[in-house]
Amino acid sequence: MKDQELTSVHWRKSTYSGPTGGDCIELAGLPFEVAVRDSKNPEAPHLAFGRAAFGKALKEIRAGRHDL
């Protein structure tokens, strides 16, 4: 999906984001993929993952396999 087409989608901020900003991401559920962007810089390029790949990555993140 082209960046200009993402202006009309509904972006959701991470529930882990605090009210003062900080390190936040936003997600947009699209028909065949999930788009991810930096909430502090929404005009910057985004990442897009296939739904199955995003689901697998999210499962691993929740399991703590990618903690910094």
C-alpha cells in the first residue's frame, strides 16, 4: 500500500504508550497486512507486515523473546 493511501486508515496507538508521548508506535489494520509507524513522526515511512507474520512476531514479543 502506498503512503498516501494510509492517510485515510485508522491508526491505533500502543496501549503501552504513556500520555506524555515518548517511544510510541501506531498500528493500522489493513485488508492483507498490518502497517506500523512511529507516532512521533507519522509522515515518515512505515513498515508493513503480512497478517500471519505480524501475528507470529507479536506472539514472540509478548513471550519476551525480543526484550531489549
